[in-house]
Amino acid sequence: MIDVRIICTHDAAKLAETLTRLLEAEEHRVRLTIGRQAMGELQGARETKDAVVLIWSPDARSQTFMLEWARQIDATRVIDITLTPDWPRIGRKVTAIDFAQWRGDRSERAAWNALNDRLRGVARAINPPKPPPKYATLALGLASAAAMTGAVFLRMNDVAAPSSPGAPAAGDQLVAADPDTGLGGPVLALEPASVGEWGIPARNFPDAPLIRDSGGPELMNAPEPIGYLELRDATFLERLSAINPLRERENETP
């Protein structure tokens, strides 16, 4: 939203008041000057940053103050509105907006939209967007480079760092979260540490005699077994066979 100054003659006062009301409804700050008194405001208006709307009515074409406003105000700030086809073109590259058929309603979009487009163009010319500060851009670049360097350094440390022999891996644990599952708790699969990992140096003894293999071990000759040890009770049939007199005769030697 920018400041808007409307300059016109008395025969265009009704149109100027309607434009003032509608532009203020869209949050523009509008200043309306009608008649010759606008000549006294010309010098101060040359130093301000506002859009100047000149309404070219039939009476305005011959008024000196209207022509002076058109000549002395920067063309990038001037918006010409015409109610007559023979408006004075004082070095203008952009044609005037025809409001001859406009009846004061924003729904008549041809003229009203053209005026809003011109106002936005003047606003961009008066207040161009500021470029980002150089120091802020440099600081942002340095911060981005530092963040990337830190990420690469941490990634290299994660890759190069050896895993601790006593710390189990995440996949080696199976935790029973539910007591009804029947799992008995954590299951660890660890390899026992070697001697070197416990800090105990392995020593060689050069003066110790070598153990030579002189042959297999000598077995002691055990006597022949005299009998065998009964490891179970005799069955009923075995007891009957033992008291059978015919079996005793068979065992006798001839």
C-alpha cells in the first residue's frame, strides 16, 4: 500500500471523491486536491514518494496547474485517468486509463483493475525490494560450510571408530517385552576375549626343555575278569532255570 495524491478540476470532483473513498477502503492513504490550490502543493510533492493520479476531464485540458503537474512530476509516479479522448499527452509512454464509462463501482473491472495495476507498478518503482545484506549472506555461507564440515567429521568418526569388544550389538539382544511370550529375558551372543585383550602379555620360556613324543603310553595289563557284576535282579524264568535239576546235569562235566 502506498500514498496516493489525486489532482483534478471541479468538473471531475465527483469521480475524484469516489476514487478516494474506494482507495481508502483498500487501505491506501489518499490526499485529494481540487482546483488551482494544487499549484501551491506542487513544489513539495516533487520530493515525496507517492503516486500522483491526474484526472483529465474536459476542463482540465486547459488548466495551467494540471499541465505543470504533468510536466514536473516524475513520469514513473504519474497515473493518468481520462474522461475525454483528447487528453494532453505530455511525453507519456503509457496511455491514460479510460474512466469515461465508469460509474463508481469496483465490479466494473476493466478500469478499476487497470488502476490497481498501475498503482502496484508505481509502488515497485518507488520502493524497489532491497537486496539481502552482504554480511548476512556471508555469515549464512560460513554457517552452512561449518555445519557440512561437522557432519562429514562425525560421519568419518562413526566409520573409523572400532566397536567395543564388551558391548553387545543391537541385533544380539532379544528382550521379552511381554511376560506371556515365554521368553526368558535378554539373550547375548558374545565371543570370549583373548589373552591379549585382557592386557596379559604372552611370554616364551627359551630355557625350558622341549617335550618330545617318545611313543604311545604304556598300558597296564589288567587281569582277566573273574565274573561279572549283576546289575539287575534275576527274572522269574531265570530263577526257575536255576533250580531245574536237568540243567545241573547238563552243566556237569563227563
